[in-house]
Amino acid sequence: MTEKFSNDELILPEWLNKEYFENVLKSYKKCETVKIIDFIPSPGTTPGEHFASIMFRVNLIYECDDSKNTEQSNFMVKTVPIEEGVKMDFLQDSTAFPTEMRMYGEILPKMQKLLHDIGDTTIFAPELIFQSNNPAPIIILQDMTPHGFKTFEGLVELESVKVITEKLAKFHACSMILEENGTTIQNMTGTYFQPIPEKVNYCDEYVVPGVVLAIEEIQTWGGCEEIVLKLKKCMETFSNQIVKIHTEPHGKFNKVLNHGDFHFKNLLYRNEGTKADDILLIDFHKDELILPEWLNKEYFENVLKSYKKCETVKIIDLITSPGTAPGEHFASIMFRVNLTYQCDVNENEEQSKFILKTVPIEEGVKMDFLKDSTAFPTEMRMYGEILPKMQKLLHDVGDTTIFAPELIFQSNDPAPIIILKDMTPHGYKTYEISVELEGVKVITEKVAKFHACSLILQENGTNIQNMTGTYFQPIPGKMNYCEEHIVPGVVLAIEELQTWDGCEEIVVKLKKCLETFANDLVKIHTEPQGLFHKVLNHGDIHFKNLLYRNDGTKADDVLLIDFQYSLYNNPIIDIVNLLHAVGSRKVCENHKDDVIKFYYTTLSSTLKLLKFKGELPKLEVLYQDLLRLGVLEVMMVVCYSAYFFLDWSEIDFNELMEDKDMYRPVKDVWKNNEIFKHEFFENVLRKQHCDQSITVTNITLEAALGKGENYASDIIRAKIQFKAGLENTRSAQYIVKAGMADTSMQDMLEEYDVFHREIVVYDKILPVVESLLLSIKDKTKLAPSVYSLGKSPRHFVFEDLTLSGYEKANRRQGLNYTETRIMLQQLAKFHAATAVLHTLDPESMKDHHFPNIGPDQTYFYPLFTNAMKSCAQQASKWPGCEKFADKLFKLEPYLIEKAFDIYTWNENDFNVLTHGDAWLSNALFKYDKDTKEAIDCILMDFSVGYFGSPGIDLVYLLFGSTSCDLKEREFDLLVQEYHLELISVLKKLHYKRTMPSLRDLHIEMLKKGLLGVMYSTFLIPIRLLEDVANADLTNLLGMTEESNKFRQMLFSNPGYQERMSYLLDYYDRKGILSKTQLKKK
């Protein structure tokens, strides 16, 4: 689509004349007579920026009621297109303009009144001055530019998003009140997805082709095959779904009046110095969007005459667009120009694409940044003189290296301008992220050759010593860039580092460094330092100042761009940037020497090729200068990329408590318990080995778990010595799970019937589950083998998986991504198989409809409420968490009854047998000996399983057991992997009912989210516990002084604050902490 003005976007309709605006002003100003003295219209948008109307900006100077005092008003005029073209086609038969007229004329004033009546002075949109349908639809609004409002130039950061969101939420709220008060808004269906008879639907014509193009592009990306398949599948119903969502209100949330076209170009903001302090809904434009008037067809015809070496040029089409994203480039204004033309009366049309760089003409950051700067003159000299000379040096020795895009034209008349060849059609693009080693080498080779050529130019008499175009160059009467921008960054870094443990010495050194930091940096950049050969540096190398071309697997060529700050100096300046502003973290940490040596080798070989007469540089001197100019690396790391390189000191999470006094004192009970008699283990061994001659000669018993790791049973490791017939003594080792010696827990065990539920799982459910998996050739082992189980006495005898290399995950660190993924895969298989089992045998789950939180299950009520209150008390002391604490306090009285809903079973939902207690202490992992990465997982402790939503296990595991570095993105990826495994097994097992979509799982997690809050509040501090001396359930449940002290210690753990502050914010963002619609217990 060609983005240019149509005539009706440039010239006001004839009827919009002085007389018309005099009548508008009479109505608006409430005066008898109006005389317009000056009437200045101009286009209200840039070409292609607005498709739902024609917009003009009108500046009026006038006198009212014969007053000799002139007044001025600035308006935005919106009307409908009268010229055939895209806009007329787009709007024909559309309800867009009538919808907007009703919004400004009726709905917005009503909303405004609702808020103002309760003292809220919020304003949603610019003031309506006038609107009419005669002689054509027109809306006239107050122009908000003189009031300090302007459009966002790009996507918006959090603080401003909050300002926008607040206004949007109030807009939605008001619409609900209007509907409640009788205003009909249900008929507001003004979406461009609304089908129009005998016309192609907007979705089919514009949206679907965009998805098709996206699929074509994504197919070229490595590792995206699965996404492509999903998008192609989605395309089958995509258009219908989009239309249906927009035309038939969906979902269970309250319906509101939506803005409907909410993006950053439809917002005006007013800035309060650092952030938006108010926003309105409207459009606007800037000098980065519109070419200066002098850059017209005539100008480009002269450019083409020079470039194409022809007598005459006729431009047929001139299309311009911004050359960079807003905020991406500060040293010039850039445009992309596409020209279609004929040369020397040739009938054949030609096309050229250029990048145009010029200086800003509008006041603001760019003009201030560049005022008195040598940046543009430096770049003009680079493209006009230095780069061509370098290119010739290489080409004369057969090296075809090209450093930068071709210069097409440059001039200082009427303003500085550089026109370069647009390299996009030739396959070049900018890096979006930092670069890995192979790419860094391609860039380093080009930089080294660039430096080598500069040494030859200097040797041949070209004066490059006067190239000092750095932003560190002092400008008289102005604060130095370093003091204004770099030093404050170091100060902020020091403030942050002071809060980190173990960084005291670094802080002291940085503070010492700061005393001379600014002077050191200025001196390095303005007085060449060090002993290595001085070269012409690019001066501003980072991954956004590079264009690369990809040969399919890696960058095969790179071009340097933006030479505004090229300077004669030590090459360490560019090398440090290569390492820290181009290379990835892996390159910096593992390949720094490789990059430096590759640079040096390329520099030396190029100098030899170019027959450099001077002494060749030495690698050891380069390294010495890297140390001498070390402050450059400090600047890069601390101010620009510290988050890549800070080496965090990890807590020793692997330390395990060996003090036997911490274990439950049950040895006396073991001696008297019949489970631990010789005869018992002889029966177990005889059954296992099918040998009745086995006799036990010795039993050694020890606690298998530390105190605080299991609250419903005693877990004992039994080491057995035995003989079979006349054989030598052999050994066996088991894990025995027995009824607790502590009789105070007996009521809880009876109430929840945990032994019966777990016996059913091991005796009846798991054997069928494993058979189902074997039927699809899946030999996964989900749980430990059980050799004996029974109710009287209550016991399980399991294989000891530690003998097969399984071990507990690092409890205090939490599960990492790999560990969580593997555990979720096991749960997915278990869930899928139990869902299928239920369809085959509904009675198989009859023992697992027992809710873990319900009206008759009261034992753990104090645990949940105590944990929530303790969490709230701690959160009230954490910076930024006060509002979460308040919500927890308000939620606590409603907590238990709301939790009942989590365990409400609906037979029409997708139901599985949940593990019920899916956290890291109930799993064992096997790790690769070399990589130490988890490779397998075994689930344990199936005592509280419930047949219901898989969301129960998902929130339990993700929120209660994962490490601090796993956050929302990782949660989403892990749930996606769980879903893939779940669906794969369900399909293989021919599950007959509706399978849950990924979206269904996310909805279930939101529905069950409160369970995550309840369990994470106390599971995380237990997981982080170091001193387990008092770690028993009585202290979690009780209200004694000892219990209160224990909880105070438990919940004040710094690690708890780190994880819980993130989770509370996450819960709040998802609406889980709201007490809305909760019933008080």
C-alpha cells in the first residue's frame, strides 16, 4: 500500500471555509458575531497513519462580538474522505464515523458526568467543540498540543502503561454504570470485523494475509517448526473465530464498552518530566514522521541525476517512511525513501531505495543532544572521504571487503543530509540481540581491517588525527556527556550494589573509582592513551549499529553503519565495545581471548597485505592497553550491561543436616513394631526373590528423611543382611513408610484417610496406569516399586531408589527449569492415564473424590490461616509489597470457604487423579554424571490424591517448589510442555472425551490459583528452612509461644522475601488476591 497523501487529506473541502468556522465559533464561544482574521489549516496526520477519517489541524485567530482583542483556538477536524481510494473503500458502509460521533456526542459526556459527580476529575478525551452531519459528517475537537499533549512515538514502559490502564479501566467501569442506568450500549458494534454484505470481511482481506506472511517468515527461523504447525492449524478457523469474538460477545467476564482500536498512536500523553502524568485518546505527528518540505520530488530528481549520471529524471512515485523505530537513533533523523522513476526519457521504469539521514528541526531530545555536536560533520567526512579511500586500499590488493552502505549523495544545502543505499533489499538487517561467537568473528574481521586501513591512510598523509567526534568531547558552556549521563549510572549502580551481600569490597572500589571516573573517561577519549598503535575507531559499535546478511546458518557479511563518533584513538575503544556491546554473555565470559587474538591476527595480516611501513603492532601491548584503559570496561559493564556479567555468589543450598537429634525420636518404637521384625522382612524378601529359604540375619534402621520433610508418616531406611540356603550373606535395602509413632497426628490421619488412599493408588491404580503406558510402548517408571503394603499394620515397603542413583533435589534452592519440566512430564503421563482409566472404569476413582479442603476436613484450617497472616505480616515490611499484605489480610477471613470451590468436582470437566501434594520433597531425581542436569524423576507419596482438575497439581508445583529464577515466562513454557505430553499420551490411549486445550489449562490454573497462594505461603519457608529443630506440624498449626516463635523464624527468611514478593505480585496481577465475590466463612 503506497503511503502518500490523497488530495482530500491535503485540502479542506470547500464547505469547510471561514464562514463555516465562524458559525462553529459562535456556538462554541457563545457569542453573537465572530470575525476570523486568520485561518490556517494543515494535514492532521502523516500519510497512511489514519484510515478511519480525514483529519486536519486548524489554527484560527478571530475577534468575538466586535471586541478588538484577538483570540486564538486550535482545533482538530475529522471528516470523511471524498476522494476515491483506500480510505473511501475502507470506510464505505462502515459504522466507524457514526460510532465516533455518538461517542463524542453522548457516551463520553455521560461518562465524564458520572465521574465528576463523585469528585473524580478524570478526562477521557479532547473536548468536543462541534459536530454535525450537514453537509457531511464532521467532528471538531480541541487540539491538545498547546496543552502539552503529544503522541507516544513507540511502545510504552510500565509507569506510563499504568496511567493508560487506569484511564481505560475507568472508561470500562463507566460503561457498566451507563448500561445499568439504562443507556443502550449493546448496539455499539462498530468494529471493522463487523461483516458488511457483499464485501470481503476485514479479517479475510487484511488480517489473514498478515498471518500467512508471518507463517512464511517463521518457517525460515530455526526451531519454530512446532509454532508453524500450530499457526497453520489455527488458520483453519482463524477468521471465523476473530469475527465471532468481535461480533458475538464471548467469555464470562462482565461486558463493557471497549475503545476498540487501542494502540499507542491513538493516545496523547502529557509528560511530567519523567513519565506520563495524563493521557487522552487521539492521534498526532512529529518531524521524524514527515520529510522536511525541501525534500521533495524536485530535490530527489537532482539526486538521481547525480547518482545515475543522466540528463533528465522524472519521478513517478515517491514513498517515504520513518527509517528507524521511535527512540532507536539519537544522532540524526532517518527516513526510508522508495523512488520509482524514468531516466533520460527512457520508457522503462526504474526503482531505487535509499536511507536518508538529516538533522532534527524540531526542539526536543535529539536537537539538544546534537546541538554544537560534531557528529553529523564527522559522518559526512567518513562517507564522503575516509570510507572510499579505505575501500580503494583493499580493492587495490584484491580484497573485496565492503565496510558500509554505498553513499548516494550528501550535501549541506539547504541542510546537512546524507543519502545511503538501502541494504534491506540485499538481505541485510540489524541484529535484534547480542551476537554469538561466529557472528562476532565476522564483525571483528571487518573492524580489524577498518583499523588497518586507517593506519595506512595516516601513513599516506591523510589527516585522521583531527577526527575527535566523540560524545565525550567537552563542549564549552555545556555539561560534559560523561558527567550528565555516565556518572549518574555508576552512582545508581553503587546504590544497588550496596544492597547486595558480598559486594562490599566492589562498592568501596567503585566509590574510589568514581573520584576520577569522569576525568579518566574524558581523557581517554580526547587524548589518545596507551602504547598500541592509534587507529581510526568507529567509536560507537554496538549490535544496533551493524547490518548483517545471513547465509542460512550464520552471518556471512556485516556492514558498519553510523559513523558519527569516529575518532582517532587506541583501538581498545572499539574492542571493548565489540566484547560488551556486541558479543553475548557467553562470548565475554568464555571467548574474550579468542576475539582479541582473532582481531590482532586480522589486523596484522591486513597491514602486511597493505605493505605497512611501520613496526607491526604487538599482541602483548594490546593486552597491556586493555588493562591500562580498564575504566572503559568498567563503564560498559556497570552502566550498560552489568546484568550480563555480575557473578552472583550462590548460597550453599546443598548442605544437608546430619545431626541425628533433628530426626524424630522413633527408635524405641521401631524396636517394638512388628514391621521391623526379622519375620516381616523375610516374607518381603522371599516374595521378591521367590525363594522360601531366605533368612534375615541382621536389620539396621535409620531415618530416611530429616525432620520437617514428612508430616503424615515415618520414613525409615532398612538395611537388611540375609542368607538364602547355604549362600554367603547378602544385603538388601528398602524404604519403609509406616504409621507415625507420634499419636498426636492420629486424628488427622483418620480424618484424611491417607493410608487407604495411597494403598489404592499403589495396589490398584498405578499397576493399571503402567499397563496403559506399556500398551503404547512407554516404559516410563512413575513411582518406586512396592514390595509390601497393608493397613494392619499400616506400612509400605519400597525399593530404595538411592541405590539406582536417585536423590532429592536441592530443597533450599528449589527446582530448576529442567527438574520442573521432567517432574511435569511424569505428572502429565500420570494424569493422562488416570483420565483414560476413569473412562474405562468410573469406579476406579471412587476413593479419590475426597476433598483435601472441605467443611468436614478442618484439621489444616489453622495451618492455612496462620500461614497467610504470617505472610501478610512479613509482606507489610517488604518494600513495594504493602498493598499485597493489605490484600492478604482482607482475604484471610474468606479463605477457607473459597478454597472449598477448588475441590468441587464437575463430571463435565477434564478430570484426572491429581498427585495432591506435588512438591519437590515428593520426588526423586536422577542426574547426568557429567552435566549434573536432571534426566529422570520418580514421584512418591500419593496419599492425598484427588480426582479433579489438573490445575491443582500445576499451581501446587510451580508456585511452591520452583527456584527464584523461574518466573511467568518459564511458568508458561513449562505448562506448554506439560500440555504437549498430556495430549500426546491421551491421543495414543484413544481418550474418548474432549481434550483440554492449552488455554483450558491456563484457565484452570487461574481457577485454582488460590490453592497456589495457600500452599506457597507455607511450603516455601519450609523449603528454605535451615534450622529444622522445631520443624513439626504442631508448630505450624499451634498458637503457643513456641509455635509463634517458630513461625516468626520461618517466615522472616530473606529467601522467602525474594521468592514470595515476586509471587505476590504475580498473584495480584492475575487477580487471585482479590476478595471480590468471596463469601465470608
